[in-house]
Amino acid sequence: MFIFNPINNVMKKTRKPQQKRSKQKVDRIIKSARKLFSEKGYAKTTMSLIAREAGVSIGTAYAYFADKDELLQEVLRQHIEEILCPAEKIMDELSANANIEKTLKKLISCFIKVHKIEPGLQNIFFEKRITDNEFKTFVVEYRERGRQIGRRLIERFANRKVKRSKEAAAQVIVGLLDFCTHIGTAFPSEITIEQACKIGVEMIVSYFKDE
């Protein structure tokens, strides 16, 4: 892919890492970007800072990533995969006698675990999703995967009444779980994550059992 390189004001083709050493450099760049984005935020993190943290030249950083936005997308792509993949695995491995309350608690537990590692990434994710039109298209796939988890919960545990409004219910369920697991990170609050999640689980269970 050809991109504009701000170092020398020319069009330059980015490259994909092939050698083990190159892949290690890219991994260091991504790891450093994750750390700095989380600690400093999007605006204060520059490609120069990322390159310095990763122990590579600025030219090397631009050789693999067109700009800070492209690097941010890769960072958030990995971060979202770390959230969604375990959740999807939980749904795939549900036993025949699975319990809705225990299942919700498992999902919440894996969400919280990832959110607490680099909480600053959640703030950037919400900020960019709201303010950046180009970035909005980036999250469409991941939001759909989240809704699919909601649909699967409904199909497995809800009564027929709830199933009639499956799409709306799936969106609300995912939104509620999303909000509860971001208490104290993206959403400052005097309420703890544990308190919010307990109430969230009770609300969903009650909704599913509503006749």
C-alpha cells in the first residue's frame, strides 16, 4: 500500500513484515503503542514517542504503519479481539445445563479482565467511535460480533416473548454489559464495576424470565 511519508514528503509503500526480526520489530511497535495510547491518550502520543519506546527508528515505524491512526486501528483491533474471542468461546462451549446467570458472570469476568489491563484504550475507543467518521466504519464488524453474542444468549435462554424482539433485546443486552464493565474506566463513577455488573446481571435475568 502506498502512503504519504511525512519524513521526506514523498509517497512511499508500506511493507508487511516477512522475516522473524521484522515481525519482532512490528510487535514491539504495537506493544509500545498500546502502552503509550493507554497511558498518555491519543492526542499526546506521537509516532516519534512510539518509535523511541519500541527501540526503532521513526523511519522503521513509518515503514510498517502509514500514520498514527493506522497504528491505533491495529492496537484496537488486537484489543477488541482479546475481548470478543474469549466471550465467543464461552458461548461455543456452553453445556446442555448451562445457567444464564453463571454464563453472564463468565462473560463479564472476561470483559473486565481485559479492560483492566490497559484501561486507557477504552477511552480512546469511545472517543474515536463518536468523533471520527472514518473510524466508525472500523468498529462496525466488532459491534456486530457483540450483538451476535446477545442473539445467542437470547436463543439459548430467553422465552418466546423476548425472542419476538430479538434484535432490540440483543442490542440492549450488549450495551448494558458494555456499560457495566466500563464503570470506573471509560465511565467514571462512584459505583464499582462489581456493583454495576451485579445489577446488570439481575436486570438481564429478570428480563429473560419475564412471561
